[in-house]
Amino acid sequence: MSANQGPAGQQPTATYDSAFLRACRREPVPHTPVWFMRQAGRSLPEYLKVREGIPMLESCMRPELVTEITLQPVRRHGVDAAIYFSDIVVPLKAIGIDLDIKPGVGPVVENPIRTRADLDRLRELTPEDVTYVSEAIGLLTRELGATPLIGFAGAPFTLASYLVEGGPSRNHEHTKALMYGDPQLWADLLDRLSGITAAFLKVQIEAGASAVQLFDSWVGALSPADYRRSVLPASRKVFDAVAGYGVPRIHFGVGTGELLGPMGEAGADVVGVDWRVPMDEAARRVGPGKALQGNLDPAVLFSTPQAVEAKAAEVLEAAAGLEGHVFNLGHGVLPTTDPDALTRLVEYVHTRTAR
């Protein structure tokens, strides 16, 4: 290990000792670190300007553009971590799945995967499939300096839901029909996706990401029993695959208040909490030995500055006894959010929690 590397052996000491990574490791911090899901996105006018006329998937494959978009909220808001600009379906596109991200709709898969023969379309992901990711992260880590970069991927269940439904779904009827009706095919599908997801995270870590987050956006549609039986093994496989790198692993889902216990068992170091469960109650459900991330309701940011501070104070007070806390929203930044509200929120959390 060289003199300018931290204990993980792969990142500068200043990054390793950042408030964000220290909180993820449940170590003392100079202030509660803050970042926001979807912080690099449609709420920023500078984002809309650089993305103008460029389709979403194409924008994820241009390293210079990815670098600029990822850096924008760090410059504007002073957040404690950057999150790599991409989309959860990028690795599926990279292995040849015919899909597109349609404005106002989301990912749409041309031919949904619903039979055993369809599994052959899900080949392994190799670093050569996503060279633009490695290039962009190389550019970013040079620009970010001591600010950590979070890599991310979609969790097997959420990717499976898009693939089986053919796009976003309110009820996940095709997904659940497959999960209940052919549990072996379902298990094989999630196992294949866990390999693809793990490979995608490995590329990001090896290129320089300091932490990774697994987004399970739709898993809140399941009961705890279904999650344990039909999802937990695949999520655990992903976390186990990247455990040896020593970077913090974050697990986040929406509507997962009833799943916080089993999600805490999947292997992540940090469990994300949406706005429906107070942080102290979430800690009780997750159990000891985990840091927590969250959990201001994104809609609060549309209220007055005084109301935003009051609700943020509630989050901080509920999290006061936690071993490690990363302040975040309970889901992503909404597209019409005033960017100044985010900047003020970062300053408020830093000031209130300065030690």
C-alpha cells in the first residue's frame, strides 16, 4: 500500500477518511454526511442543458458527459458524495437486450423474458461490454479529489420485473405469476441477473468507485416471506460477490418498511430507509451492526425553508442514536424540485450536526 492510499488499498487517504465513508463504516464523523438519490438529474437546469437532444441511454455511454453530469450536484450543492450517472438498465442494454428508455414512461423491453428459452438472452457481462463506464469513472475520480464516488446497479428483483413485465408496472402481475408459478425458472432468472449485476458493480469498483448502492426500486411490492424465499438469495449473492473489495455496500428499496429486517440480512453495510419509517424504528427493524441512510420525504422540499428544516430536524433527531447515519431523501429528487432547496438542506444538515 502506497503512502497516498487508505486502508482499503485502492483510494486516497482523504477519500477513505471522508465523512460519507466514515459514516458508512459506523465511525465518528465531523458532521452527518449528505447526498441525494437522483441528485444529478432533471431538477438541475445545467443538467437539462447538457442533456438536450441526447437520449438517456446514449447519455450514459458518453464518458465526458457522464463526468459532467455526475459533478454538477457536487459543485452546486456541496454534497458529501457523488453518485455515478447511469441507469439501472445499462448493463442489460450492454449485453444485447433490446430495450429503450422512453421519456415519461421509463425502460421498455421489446421482447419480455418469460420462458426458460428466454434466459439464453441474458449472457454474462464483461468489462469490455462497458468500457465507457471504466473511462468515465477514471475521469471522475481525478476530478472529485477527496469526494467519494458511489457506483450503483439495479437489484436482481427490480431488473427481473422490468424484463418480465416489459416495462414499469403498478401491480407486477407477470412478475409474480412467474415467481409463484415457476419458482425454479424464477430462481434461475434472478441468479443470472445477480451475476450480471455483480459484474457491473465490480467494473465500477475496480475503476475507482469508493462505495456501491444496490437499488431495489420495486421490491416493496413483496411480502417479507416472498422476499426471503424468492429475492434474498440473489441480493445476497451480489453483495457477497463484491465483499472482498472492502468498499461500503448500500441496499435501498422503496416501500420496504416491512422488509427492512430481511434486507439487513442480505449483506449490505448500509441499509437505505424511505420516508415511511422513522430512522430509530428502522434501526430496530434492521438490527445492530448496520449504518442507515435516509430519509426525508422528497415532497417536503416543495414546502417553505422553515418547514424543510423542521422536517430535516425530525430525521436527524430520530437518527441521533445510530452508529452510522448518512442523510438522504427517502427516494429520489423529484424533477421539479427547486435546486436551491437542496443546497440549503445540505448546509442545514452540515451546520446542525457539526461536531
